[in-house]
Amino acid sequence: MLKKIKEEAFQLQEEIIRIRREFHQIPEVGLSTQKTADHIANYLEERGVSWKKNIGGSDCHSVVANITGKHPGKCIAVRCDIDGLPLEEKTGLSFASNNGSMHACGHDAHIAIALAAANILNLHREDIWGSVKLVFQPAEEGCPNGPGGAKRMIDDGVLENPHVDAVIGLHVGNIWRDPDIIPGDIGVRSGCIMSCMDRFTITVKGSGGHGAMPETAIDPITISAQVVNTVQTIISREISPLIPAVISICEIEGGSAFNIIPNECRITGTIRALSNEMREYLAKRIGEIANSVAEGMRGKIDYDFNWDGPGPVVNNDEFTSYFKKIAGEIIGAEHVKELRNPSMGGDDIAFFLEKVPGTYFFLPTSDTSKGEVIGHHNPEFFLDEKMLDNVSDAFKQLKRFSDFTNYTIDEFE
């Protein structure tokens, strides 16, 4: 049976590339992935896979497919993120997007892999014990307001009917720059594999005036500059250099003319931490320092830390150990490699892994040993399609979901 699955996966390779390119041309951002969801639903419908849309609310354009095996057993979820980024693509590819958005994080490949997996699993549903639930989730990259797609879908019951006993997900690309992990391998890690992904906003309030007479005003831009510099000392002077933590200011907005001191300036940034304790400490200290700096310069602040973001991504130790065993049997233990360090990137699969045991693993698409590659969230991000020659290896793993569902999930809890 496994040999037959390998052959079927190999035969799908050209289709995988076609699917990936199709979705690459229609990137959508946040929850607004209606066209993407429609294409996913059509693909599933044509292959006889049952599906539902809009789990998470009418504005949450998600798709959930269910493949029920012939034999009783547990349910495993396959989580696939489907949203793009608000970037104008500059790759020059013949199938580049032209709608002002871009799949600059590889989610188009995730969709292609998951759809092909759904096809194979559905063809062999009589061999499956239990069921497989494929979760096509929008807004992994976050939302301007409120939680992203994972939390919305969980709150709307995506882990029930049938109840999900474990979850699995993957990320392509070069998030982990490990020269020892190349296309054909997979990277795995027990415990924390990615950081939290939180957003904060500081609105600095001053008093506007003429740029030629700054003494008559309270300059929020000058205050903001000091806030940005001083907040960075949290990392350099309050956190041990042996403990990973990041504070990045990514947006500053203020002013309307070269000679007008504005009333306000807005600062937006992100923090990354590998534990909830560090996450809470950074959130607290950013507010305290920003407030002190502003008061010392006669200004004020409004501080908002958005706790809707996901916490650290933590793989279940026992489930990950089992995953490594099965993956090693299929692609060779020498190709199942331990990631040396967690990534300071984040992913809202963290919300799923807080609810049920599971594993999030890395499928590399660039050989970093051959030189520098363009990273994620860059308008020139390029996914090396040669890695799709190896994607059948991923399917060989996905076919073993029936083994996962037979595993004693209670042992993880």
C-alpha cells in the first residue's frame, strides 16, 4: 500500500506545481480570502471531499474538509494557512500576482500540499482508522482588529464534530537557516519551536505648534524618538543575552508638513519571546518605559498591547517523538533532523497546540548552504519549486495520519 501511495504522490507533482502557481496569482490578505476559499472548496468538491466554509464567522473565509475512514478511531487535524501579505510582488515570475498583495511566506505551497494530500487520503479513506480534518485557515499573519483566523475558528468549534485529538502542520521556506537541513529533509523540534507574535501601539501625545518655535509646543516626534531608543534597552540591559527576546518598532506615523509640530505620533511594533513569562515582562516594561519617557518630556501616552496574538508555538514532546519515528520510517531517519534553535518568527498554530497535542514541522525549500537566499515577507521572496520534486515525501508522512489516529492520544495529556 505504501508503495502505491508513493507512486500516486509522484504522479501528482506536476499538479502540485500547477495548484501552487494558481494560488500564487490570487493572494488575499487577512480574513478576506474569499476567492482563495472558493478555489479550495471547488477543488475538494470535484474530488468528492466533503467541506464546510466560514468556520470562524461570516467574515472568516475558511474551509474545513473532513475525510472519514472506514474504521473507527481518533481524529487528527491538518492545519493549513492560506493568506498572503500586503506586499507588491517584485519577483518577475511569469505567474506573479498583480493585485498589490503577495504570497511572500509560502502559504500558496501549503495550500497545494494540503489539497494534494486531501486527494490521496480521500482515495484511500477505506484504509484510514478514524478521520482526518483539513483546516484551511485565513489570517495567520494577523488582523488589524481582533484575533486572527486560528482563534476565531477554534472559538467557533473547529476542533469539534468530530473532536480533534491531535493536530499537525508545516511551514515551507527558509525560516530556519540551518545549512544541515536541505530540501529532502524535514526539520523537527520538541517543545518550543517558535515565539509568540504580539503587537503593541504607543500613541504619544504632545501639543502641536510652529516648527520655528518648538518652545511653544510639546513635540511628540522628539518624544517618540526617545521612546524608540529607550525601549530597546529592555533587551540590551534587562534581559540576559542567553535568553532570546525581540522588540522591533516597525511603524512610526506622525506629522503632516515639514514646518508643523503635530499633536500626536503613533508607534507600532512587535515583541517575540519563547515563554509566556517573558512575553508578560516585555509587555509590562514597554508601557512603563514609554510612559516615563513621555512624562519626562512633558507629554503623555496611550499604550495598547494586543493580547489577541498567539503565544509561543510549543510541540508536544510525546507526539513529536512519535512523528519523528514514523517520518524516519518513511523518508529515512537521516532526513529527519532536529532543529538546533527555535525561530523568533511566530505562527497562530500556537492556539491549536494549546488545545490539543501535536507537531509543527519545517519543510525547507531553499538550500542555504549554496549561498544567501531571500527571506520571507520580502517582495522578492522566491519559493524554489525544485523542492516540490520531494513533496511526495511529505505525502508519505501525511498518509500515516491513520497511524497517528490509532496512537493512544491519552498518553500525551
